[in-house]
Amino acid sequence: YLPYATSLRMSDLGYSTRVQSSLNICFNHLSTYTASLGQAIHTSYPPYEKIGVKVDGKYRQLNSTILQIEDEYYSDIRPKRITRSPERPLQALRDKGVEYIEIRHTDVNPFLHVGIDTQQALFIDSFLISCLMMSDEDLCPTECRMISENQQKVITRGREPGLLLATPGGEVTLSEAGQTLLAQIKITGDLLDQVHRTEAYSASIKAQMLKLEDASLTPSAKVLKTLQKTGLNYTQWIMLKSREHKETFMNSSPGTPVLKDLAQRASLSLKEQRQLEARNTLNFDMFLEEYLA
């Protein structure tokens, strides 16, 4: 294992591919994002060509392009819009704009039975609102590479004492860079506290500041310490936590009204599925050809 890693899921060992790392998807504007992502969807990749698409009547893959569909791009954050059949995600974004964003590199906390708690949610709110209000100058390719390299350092070595990150003004420690960013987010948190008459937002930011001061407070450090203390490997421990979380939910009945509502929703969903399938007159080959056109 990597002793100072914070999120192997987001590293080269996780949700990434070598070919995707070569893509230059531009997030500066919606138009540049959809154009660069669209190029990846329509650019064939020789190793995938060798695999073949439909061989002996069976599909091995949908196509031989770098990205078979838009959602295959493993980005850290993704602009999204609810699509209506037969819309493709990029088409919907181009025509109607961004409806919401998907934050993809926030790991589920295995110590919590729902994976996230109120404090974490409030911090994410504060962070995203701060991003909305910060300067939005375009990033040049050099800055994009610097950000990507910094991110990989934090992912694989984030708890390493004295870890240095690159900035336009020179190298700074992770702690310095983090505290500077959190100080900006705290301004937003203080305003949210005033609006909601609480101190919960600023407290959520303070909790992150403490993690920069003491890396043992991070979830990754807590997981590693638990494994070392119990002698369990990761799979054994995560299965143990899964059973504990299952028991928590099984002992917390949602109540008759909620169960009734869920049953009605399930029944309606199955009915809509049957109606949709009854209207479908295309076989899969024809559907795929139209969808990828």
C-alpha cells in the first residue's frame, strides 16, 4: 500500500485509464468542454480497434473510440443535465446548459453508515459556493497540467509530512496551500452561518483545517490505523463494516407510510418500463447506430 495515500480510488490504481490521462478536456467554458469531450467520443483508438466491436454476432464493446460514451470519462467533477430519450448527454448540455454538477472524487466515509455526515455535507456546500464566487479566469494548458500533477501528489502522498505542491508563484507545502484555500472558504462559511443562524458551517471548515495540522484525523489515516490495530486486511474490515451498517439499517424501520410509498413507486416504475418497452420497435443494432450517430 502507499503509506501516505488519501484516496487510491482516484489514483492510477482506481477509476482511470492511461489513454484517458492523455485527453485534454477543457473546463474553461461549456463550449470548450463539450467540444473536447465530443472529440474523444469520435476519435478511434487503435488498441480498441484490434478488439473489434461486434465479432461472431456478439458485441465486445459499443465502438472503438477513446470514450465509448460521455459518462465513461473519469473526471473529478462533471457538468450534467437530465436527458430525455433519445438525447445524448453532450447534446443536452449544448442545447440547454448545465443543470447540476456531479462531484466525483469525494470518497464515501466507511465509518458512517450512510457514507457522509452533516458536517461533511456543510463543508461541501461551503466549498462549492466559494468556487462559484471565486475568480474564473481561463486556465492555460500549463496550469491544467500543474493542477493534475498536484492532485496526483495529494491522492498518493497527501499525508506525507512537508509535501510540496506547485503554484504559479513557486512551491508551497500542502498545509500552506490548504490553509490558504480554507481561509477563503471560511468567509463563505461565516456568511452561511449568519444566514442560517448557526455555527455549523464554520465548524465544518475548522474540522478540515485541523486535518491539515494533524493528518491522523483524515479518514485514510483512520482506516490505516484501524487495520493495523485489528490485524484485518482491507477486505475483511470493509466487510465487517458493511455488516454493521446493514444491521443499523435493518434495526431502523422506515415505517409503514414510507414502505407503502416505496412500494407504489416501484410498481409505477415497472409499469413505465413495460410501456417503454412496448413502444420500442428498434433492435439493439439499430438503436446503437442511431444513438452513436
